[in-house]
Amino acid sequence: MKAYLLDRYAKRASLRLGNLPEPVPGDDEVLVQIHAAGVNLLDSKIKSGEFKLILPYPMPLVLGHDLAGVVVRVGPRVRQFKAGDEVYARAPDFHIGTFAESIAIKEDALAHKPKNLSMEEAASIPLVGLTVWQALVEKAKLKKGQKVFIQAGSGGVGTFAIQLAKHLGATVATTTSTANVDWVQRLGADVVIDYKKDDFENILRDYDVVLNSQDGKTLEKSLRILKPGGQLISISGPPDPAFAKDIGAPGFVKLILRLLSSGTRRKAKGLGVGYSFLFMKASGGQLRQITPLIEAGVIRPVVDKVFPFASTNEALAYVEKGRAKGKVVIKIK
């Protein structure tokens, strides 16, 4: 099979198109022919080596976390899928590799594709959908009537988060550029702040939850808009000790992550608010809870651009610019 390979960590590294043997599924795995793959900033961060302490991948590495495709065959212990099923998934850490023609993936990471989505639309969902679900539903336990600030409302995470938060009954505030203000309002945001004109810290007050996806300066300002007892969940760092424990990090990594997050945790404690870091996990079960919301039209995928498989490096470079309106997808088949 054809696959795009990373030979070494480097910010400016290009992926190399190569040939690999078709994967052989294990007893609890499903072999999927990939039709489309989502492209995420996480792929770029792994490529540059930003996560090598917590995700030490051997090289060469096939990048790619999101997929939509068709089941080719299943392992003997697989019960939920059969050949010919259309599926989608976020591949588990240490078992990624969706910038390829096929992948062997654990049954528990997989879900049947929403019937009303194309392969390209379905491939745009898993990583951002699971990130938002785990942040707002699992961690924040967001409730009707609460107020949530979702940064970067026109990005992949932002577009999904606005829709899910509105479904949960929350009041949603977000930031975006001038050109996207009306569009983000149509997604459901109640308060839209044009970051080119205004500072959200001067406008927002007494929020219950912040979903942080930006830099340290934005995080610090976001802590100050929370009401006492509110919580900030960050998907862009810094990682905290709870995360280090969760992944079973070695002692020296635990110490590094504790030090990296100490300033943020101290500021949060001083303000009487909570801080936690989220590094989302693959979950077919949670995707199966998201699927009915998509099929009912509660959440609509937002795809900015679809690149052909031959332009995988260009797709990654486009994501790295940070200007995508929604998700970027590679069409493989």
C-alpha cells in the first residue's frame, strides 16, 4: 500500500511517499481501506517533535489520526463490524497512520459512519468531535444555562464546540476574525468577538467554562473571565500532573510537566478557578454517541478544503498556517 512517511522530527520536514505491506489485523482489529483522512494540527506538532517526550514514536512513522473508509476484513474476536461496513475513527495513540491506503485499527476505536455524510465529511469529525465531547461533556459536564467561552470559533474544534455547546443549552461566546463574524453567529454563537477589534477580556465576565486552544497569554486572560469555581480546560497546554499520571509517564517526564504547568495552576488557584489539560483519547463508544447528533442535523461538519492524496504535504502546510475555516481533509480513494 502507499503511505506518507515521516523519517525524522523536523518543523520543515516533508513526508515521503513510500510503499508498505498491507497491515494484518490482530484478533481484535479491523482492516479498513481508507477513503479520506482528516488533517490536524496534532499531525504537525508530532512532525516537528513537539510531543516526542509524551509520544515517542519510532521512525519512519505514518502520520494521520482521522479516517473514514470501508471495512475489508476483521479479526476473529471482532463482533461489531463486518466487511463492507462504512466506518470512521480517530486512530489510537501509538497506532496512528491514516495518511495511507489502509490501516488495522482496534474495534473499540471504530464507529459506523454517519449515514448522511460523505467520506470526506466523516473524516473531518473524529479528532475534533472527541476532543470537544471529552472537554465539554466529560470534564466540564456543561449544563443548560451555563456560559462557555470557546476560543477560535471558526477553527476545526471551534466549529464543532459551538454546535455541541448550543445543543447542551449553554450560552456560547467565541472569538474570530472580522470576515467570519456572521458565519460563526450562524453556527450558533451568542457572543462573537472580533479579535482584530476587541479584547475578549474587556467584554466577557463570570463564565462557567473556557475551552482554551490558544497561546499562554490568551490562557492567562481566559482564567480571569471565569467566575469563582469555574474551570478552564486547555487542549493546547501546558500539560498538568494529572495528565502525566494518566499516561503513565516516567518520573522525569512527570517532573517536567509539573514544572511546565506550575505557573498556570498557581494563577488558577489564586483566582479560585480550576485548570486542567486535555489530550483526547480515541473512543468508538463516544463517536457512537456523536453519530446520532450528526444524523439528526444537530451538528454539521465544516470542511474548509479537500486535498488529493498526492498533495498530502500541501494539506499539512495549509493546516500549519492556522487559517482554515473548519477542517482540512485528504481524499485517498
